[in-house]
Amino acid sequence: MSEEKKYSSQQKHLRSHYVRFPLDLKPEVLEAFKEKCAAAGTTPTTEIKKFINSYISNH
């Protein structure tokens, strides 16, 4: 499968199974969060998803 077709298939799957959740942050807050996540060996997206799942489970 060509890379273009593979990418197109992935995008189609994402659009039909996921929604975007835009979030506005001050640049310095985002940079500090990225740095803390990198130091912990994780990513901001992973940590935000963990928080959301935890919040849902606990409320």
C-alpha cells in the first residue's frame, strides 16, 4: 500500500471515529507543560487524555 493511500485511510478513520477538542493556552503555559511531560517521558496529549479518562471515572 502506498504511503499516500495509507495516510488517506488513516485520516478517514480518524475523522469518522474521533472529534477534535481545541484548547487555547498561553504559550508559556503550553511550553512549561510540554517540558514537564518530556521530563516525565510522556506527551501532553497522553496526559490530557489520561486526565479526561480519570475525571470521567471519578465523577
